[in-house]
Amino acid sequence: MQWLSALGLIVRRLVFPPRCRVCGELLPWTRAGGMIADEAEDLVSQFHGELAPVMCAFCRRGVEVPSGQRCAACGVPLLGDISEPCLCGHCMDPARPLARVTALFLHDDGPAMAVRALKYKNKRALAPPMGRLLFVRALRAHLDAEGKRWDIDLVVPVPLHGKRLRQRGFNQASLLLCAFEDEAGLRVCHRLLRRRRETTPQAGLTRKARLKNVKGAFELTPGRDIKGKRVLLVDDVFTTGSTLTACATILKKHGASEVCALVFARRDMAR
Ligand SMILES: [Zn+2]
Ligand SMILES: [Zn+2]
């Protein structure tokens, strides 16, 4: 009956031809999703492979991964000639709540368009391929030498406030975690953190204003015990890190042993 399902697919594609979720352009015929096959492939090729079924080549242009000299913990670009891994001024403090931040892409062109279409145009079809890219990156960064055990106990999306969640209908960070679900040894806790109050959107605010905006904005859902747990926070965009830092502060306050973050794209801003 394979021919029947193939025929069904052809009919479906003729009736609902696949379109770019960003610009609406008709897409060439490709195999549907789940295209991460070769682990050795670089991240830029994986972006194109994963997103091709939902984004046209024009909207996928200009994909870049963070490069150059960067802080070993938060990834902010560093000036000067540095030969060894080194930390920025903000990360020098050993008591910093966020141990490290891994960003897949720079928040420009293709990756930025994917994030904006997902978040502001409700294009949820973009979430599974974006989530798979995050998942593969997390898998590679956090497997032990035998390639079995995660050194993460919990995966937690950065929460949206209830009002914003109702307006948007979904939390994009939660949606990105769809690829993480059902993985052995990895717990995704969608409601571990919650917003205590509504905050002004961070876009357009300075670093200082952002920090003030999110200070005390999060809390641990009552009744959750995270003592000694290693937590991976996931979000769509990293700008100054104030939201992630506020979340990490709460997690550390409640006994998490280590908090790291994984984001889809980072905006390079002066700190
Ligand atoms: Zn397009
Ligand atoms: Zn840093």
C-alpha cells in the first residue's frame, strides 16, 4: 500500500502546495522534515537541510554561526588578541548563576527570519526543524565520553507570562523543545519556572533596563525540588542574557547545581 500513501502525498501537495512560512513563496518539491542525517555536517548545512521544507532559499540566506574571539562562558565577542579561552568582565565572577551559554546561530538573516516568523507570525511549522537543530547541538555538547549519559537532569524553557501566553497562544521556547521530548534520560519541565509578573518586551531596551525589567520576574513553581540538579535553559534568542540570568538566579537559589543555556540565535550587542 506504499503507492497509496505516495499518491496521497502527491494529491495533498497539489491541493496544498508547500509554501515558505516566512514569505509565502511556493517551495520546490523536497522530502518532508527530519533531514539531520550526517552528524559530521556543519551547522550551517544542517540549517539549510532542516529548514528547506518550510523556508525558501532566499529567506534562508546569510546563515552564520558565532565565530571569532568570544567569552568562553557567555559567548560575547572579545576585543584584542587573545590566544587562550578567556572570560568577559561579567563572567569573571565565579558566583555567576549561568555557567555557559551556547548559541547556534547569529541573529541575522535566515535564523532571525525563522525566529520572527515563529514568534510573531505564528508559523509553528518552523519549530520542529529549529528544535531538532537545538537538540542535535545539545546532544553533541552534553554527551559523556561513552556517548550515553546526559550531564543535564532537566531541560527548561524560558517561560512567558500568562497574559502574553494567552495573546500568542504558545511559548516559542516550549515549542522548540518538541524535539527533546521522549528522549531517554532527559526530562523536559515546561512549567518548572513561571513569570511572577508581566514585563515590558525586552526588544529595544538597553542592557541596564533589561536587567531591571526582569529582576524578580520569575519564580519556581511551588512544590518542585531541584536540589543538586543540572538544568539546561532553552530560549529562542539571546541578546544581553538578562532574562536567562534572571531564570538561572532563581534556579541556583533553589539549589540547582549548575545552570547552562542553549539558544537558537544570539544578537551580538555591546555589554
Ligand atoms: Zn521565503
Ligand atoms: Zn561572558
